[in-house]
Amino acid sequence: MRIRQTMMHLLLCAGLVAMTGCGLGLFDERQGGSDQLPTQAVGPYGKPPIDFDTPADEPFVLSDRSASLWNPAAVWREGGGFRIWYGREEVDGVAGESDIWMFGLASITELPDEVETPVLSADASWEQNRVASPSILDRGNGHLIMFYEGGIANPAIGRADSMDGGATWQKHASNPLLTEAFAPGLGELEGAWYLFYESSSRLGVFLADSSDGVSWTSRPDPVITARPQLRDAFDNFAVSAPFPIIERTAGGQLHFGLFFNGEDVDGDVTIGYAGSLDGEVWESFSTEDPVVDAGAPYEFGPTVLRTPSRGVMFFSEARQGRQRISVATHP
Amino acid sequence: MSCLRNAVFAVSAACVVFSAPGAAIANPADAYGFGARGPGMASALTAGVDDGAANYYNPAALATLPGLSVGLGYQYVSHQLDINGLDQSISSARGAALSFSTPGKVLGRRVALGGGFFIPDNHLTRTRTLSSDHPRFSLYDNRPQRLFIASNIAVEITKRLSLGGGVSFISRPKGGITVAGRVGFPVADDSDLDLNIDVDLLTIRYGQVGALFQATDWLKIGATYRTGFELEIDQAFTIQGNVGPADATPVIEDAYLTLTTVSQDHFQPATFTVGAFAQVTSRLALAFDMAWFQWSKFPNPAAVVTLDYDLKDFNSLFDIPDPPPLPNLNYSDIIVPRIGVEYLAVSSAKTDVMVRGGYSFEASPVPEQVGQTNHIDNDKHTFSMGATYTMKKWSSIVPKPASFDIYFAFTMLSARSHRKLSAVDPIGDYESTGQVFQMGAASRWSF
């Protein structure tokens, strides 16, 4: 009986000590607030400021003294970081002639850890010594599909496939797949392929549809055009360089997001965003403003990678007369 | 012993009378229950409460308690609430739950005074104002992070009917900072300014009333009503005086600039609850509650910022538009059913063991977020269980039964999708889901 009573006392004391421990905050943990808030990553995007503690030359992630680097296309790299393809045009070369190169990056504050390498050159007659503006679709298991522009006088869009994660590429036998077109932006969802592009004969950003990624049918009217009616809009003169994100949302809706270049009547070029729930009716993110902090002289050719809580945008930006690959992040 | 009881009653009366101003009531108990027996039965205790937790569940029950009773416990709630599969790091809610009840007699009728306290050790209170579009689990934002104090009085009207109620207050800050003097221009460092801070803690009244009716020997019926309130934070910053260099004619004379922010810090919906407690057999009891919450009065908690200024001849240089109106959130009133069961598993001359369980369903009062706001909430299914070990005569110091309770509860937030009408919504569509884990322990002492 006495043992039982002692045990009960001990049990009670242990309970009281535990409660007191809780009350003293011995089990403190992280506080509320979150860095994992959802975002559609439409913007605004901000360029990272110069940080002398990092090896990177913010906001640039790649520059080359002898070449201009245009219109990047990025995919997530297995194991972390990014792989980025871009058009490279020699400063001392023939104007317009370009190849497509690739580099890898562990983070936007690091220098490239995969050195710049040429991966696609203009060796077909229709390409007229120019391949540029890659748009990459990652199909998984190392299968990448690249749509690119070729040709100078008669631009067109071709396709190349890689089965080894982008190390080597095989151009499609039916190239070019779309003529009088350039600046491709490729998307695919549930077996439907979408190709946004610029036309060499009409102004605006156009859309072509396909069920196999080879045979394309262009829609007659542009999906977005310049907005001269808005005097202060960033895109009141021209639109170009589309980059789409096409997805089925967490709410089950079909969603088209489109980053693109807008140019105003003063010649300033920057990046904007439009969205659509059906691919037919498009809505601008902001009435007049771009989604990137504009900086002289311009930002060009966006590509965006997203996580559920942030976005990373790569684009080309000029400094000292040459285009470089630059980055901006959201939020 | 009788002297001791009278003394405690007198001290309690003083506490009830004098402790109310400045006390905060609002409300982790609404979200998670109070004590350990109630949460173990999904809080279906409006008619069945039999200890100091009556200060929350039904103050009328205080008049039916046989003697002085004290409860001491600890409650811990952990949230894992996700948006698109990502944990939103909602703070835990935890703290000590204390309660007491002191019966006495006035004019031959039983009268009881009581108090209930939930004292968080994480945030005594938390004020956080977010913009309208900032995603947040709106019913788990500031609501669980509160000091809870209830003080009540109950009277036995007849042998079968008791009434009880209490009035408490919550404080809200109102005031501002004024900087007066001369603002140096063009050299700001040349300023000569005095700082005045004037902040008041104003009180908002909050009340609850309850009734308990012993319908038969085995059936009790109870009802409670709690008033709702909205707690605002009202703050201002003013700078006033001349602008210009020292010892010279001011560039602007007697100017001022006032920035005012008004935001809702906390909202408590009016609540009406009816319940029944049936002692089906000597060992088995069933409890049922139905609670109505007036969430439709929930205002948009985002801050409204206004700017007022008089810069004399320079007024024309500024054109500051009025802030846009906050969107209506369109919350709905909800009815929450709760059911509990209790079973006396072991009963001997010296010990009892009681086990219990419960279930409640709380539909979300928050509509699907299709516009610019992102107030997230889901339907909630709560399953609970608990046990009580009672020692009837364990010590000469405590001759009356002492009980030790534990409980566990699990709330499942059903997955819910939010589909935006705009294709360029910055947040986009998302799916919310989550779980809430609760546990606690308590001891109850009778004297």
C-alpha cells in the first residue's frame, strides 16, 4: 500500500515537472510565418543586387567578352541547379550568325560549374548559319526537346531532340516545322502541344497547335499584340519573345501563362506577363507595368522556372555593348 | 474546513470583481476546448461539464458543483497546415489551463463563483496584420494565440435549474506617436524635434450566459450564449511643426503629416450552443452539442492606412488617393455538431477509470477564394479520446477524489481547392489541407 502511494506521488511529481517544463518554454519551436507561401510567380521579379561576398557578378550569371549571349532557355538540373541553353553570336562575326550553347549553374550566386559548350550549330541550308532562341521542354528521363529559330532572311522554326540530358542533339528530319516564324516558346500539356512564336510577316505573338509536336496548325490571329492605346504601357509599341507556362492548376483549371517582351515607343524593352484560362482570352498582369524591375537598356528573351513558392527568371541583358545572361527572382 | 471554504469564497469573489478589466478573452478554447475532459469529448460538454471547465463550457454548471474545486493542466496543439503540399509553419498553441470553482450560499440558494484561465507560454497574445491578398489560414492565425480569462457567477434557481454568466474584457491599443518641433531643411540633421507617445489600452466588453436544466435523473440540458466582438488596433504617427533652417523664416510654417492605420486584430463570433448529457447507464454517458457561430460578421482584417497632411503652399505638389475599400470576405454562419461518449471502465472503492471519446464536424465559414483575397480555411473533422484516473481517498490531506486526465485529439482538414477567376492572379489556384494534433493533461482536485 505504501509503495503504491509512493509511486502515485512520484507519478504526480513527474507530471507537474513536465507541465512546468512546458510552461517555461522548454519545448520552444519555430515561430509562425512562412517562406512557403504559394505563388503563381507572375511577378514582380527583382534583380539581385551586387554582393561582393559571392563569386557571381550579380545580376549576371554568364558573360563573354567575345560574344553576345541571347534568349536563354533553362531547365532544372538533376541534383540541383540549372542547365541553360542560349544563342551565342560572336562580336566579330557576321551579323545574325549564331550557334546554340549550354552551361550549368549550381545556384544564381555561383559561377557556372558546367562550362559553356556549343551544342547545336547551323548546318542545314534553311538555317542560313543561324540557330538561336532555344525553347526547351523537359520530358523526363533525359529526354529534352528543343525548338529553335533558324535562318536570317527567311526565319523558320525547327526541332531537335536529346535523349542524354542535352549533351547531344538530333535535329528533326522534317525541319523546319514552321516557316515565316521565329522566337519559339514551347509548351505541352496532356498530349496537346502549344507553340508561341513571332511571325516574320505580321506583328504580335502567335500560337500554333499540334498533337504530336511535329505537325503544327497556326491560329489566324495573334494571341497578344502591342497596346498603343495605353500611352504609358511598357508594351505600347511591340511584343515579342514569348515564353509559356502551360499547366493544370491545383484547382484543376487549364492555365496559360505567357512571359514576353514589351517595347514602348521610346524603344525601351522589358518583360511582361499575360495569362489565359483557355488560350483564347488573354489578360495582362498589370495594366501598364512590366513584371521585372526595368533597367537600362533592356531585358530580353525571358525563361522562367518555378517552385510552388518562388520563381527564377533568366533573360539576356546588355552591358558594355554585349548581351549577357542575367537573372531575377520572385518574390 | 468551513472557515477555509468561506475565506476562499471571499477571495474568489474579490478576484471575480476586480480582475475583469484588462483581462483578455478570445479564444484558443473555442478552437481546441478547455481543460482535458472537454477536449477528450470533442467539447460536447455544454450540459455535461462537472468541474471548473464550466467557466468556459457553461457557467451555469458552476452552481451544481459540490464543493471547492481546482483544475490544473497543460494543453498543446500542433498544426501541420499545407498549401499545395507545403507546410505553412503555423505556430503551435500551448499553455497552462487553470480553473476553479467556489460554491457558497446566498439567501439560501447555492451560488458559485469561478474562474478559468488559459495562459499561453508561446505567445501571450499575438498581433499580426497581413494584407488582404496574403495567404493565411484565417481561423488559425491570431485566434489560438491568446490569453484567456473567464470569471463567472452562477446561481441555482431551483433544484433543477441553474443560471450563470460572466463578463470579461479584452484590451485593445489605441494611440499614436507625435513628433513636434522643427524639421530641418535643407539639412535634415538640423531638426529640432520632441517625441510624444500616447497609447491607451481600451477595453471591450465580452459576456457569456448559460443555463443548465436537470430534466430527469439521467438527462441534463444546457445552453450558452457568448457575445461576439471585433478588436481593432488603431495607431497613428504625426509629425508637425515648421519646416526650415534654424533662426530663419520657415519654408513651411505649422505643417503636419499624419499616418493612421486601423486594422482588425481579432474577431470573436457570437456563439449560441445547446447541448444534452444523458447518463444512459451507471457506467455509460452520451453527450451532444450543437453550436452556432456567427462568422458572417467577420470583417476584413487588413489594415486601412490613411494619410492626412497640410503642407501649406506645397499641398498642390501631392496627390495621395484614398485607400481602396477592403473587399468583403463573405464568411458564413456555421453550425457545429459535437458528440461525446464516456464510459466508466473500472470502478472500485478507491479508484475509478473513465474513458471517453468524441467527434465534431466544423464546416468552413470561409468561401472558396476566387478573387484577390486568400483567407484559407477547410472543413474540419475532429476525433478525440481521453481517460481519467480518479483516486477517491488517496491521502489524508486530500480526502476528496482527485482526478488525472489525459486526452488526444486529431483534426483533419479536408482537402479544398481554390480556383481563381483571374488568369493573372499573383497567387493562382491552390489546394489547402492539413492536420491538427492536440494533447493535454490535467489534474482536478476537490476540497
